[in-house]
Amino acid sequence: MDWGPLLDSRHPSYPMVREIVADLRRDFSCWCEKVREFELASVNSTAGAPSEAAQELEAQVRALAVDIECYVAEINYLGVAFDVQQLFEEGP
């Protein structure tokens, strides 16, 4: 994924944004993998009897999603425009 320059490297918040983006990339990649694992584990589940593996993976997916939302909020708080849709269009 080409993240491109989010802001000028001379900007005072650049090091912080760079770290947040690195965390975001790491967790987004992990989130994508966990979603795939959850989907596979869900094949053996029913609404009335979800598998333990599916439930655990769902909790991990949700936790990663919260973390990703926090990273995006931090980036936006720093005044950097960030398009979340780009994550899904280009993938991990």
C-alpha cells in the first residue's frame, strides 16, 4: 500500500504521525488476517451454537477495529486528512 506523504516531513508532528501510521498499517494487516480466520471459523458455527474459535476471533477483530479507529482519530486530531476508505481499496 502506498501511503504517500501524509504531511511534509518538516512538520513538527511528522514523527508522531509516522509512528501512528506504522501502528495503523501493522494492525490493519492483522485485522484483515483475523477477519479471514473468523470467516473460516464461522463456517462451522450456527447462530445458536457459535464455535469457540469463531467467538475468540470475533473478539480479536473487534478489538483491532477499535484500535484502528483510535489511530485514525489521532491522525485526524493532529490535523492530517486521512481517508480510511483508501485502506479498504488498496488492502494491507
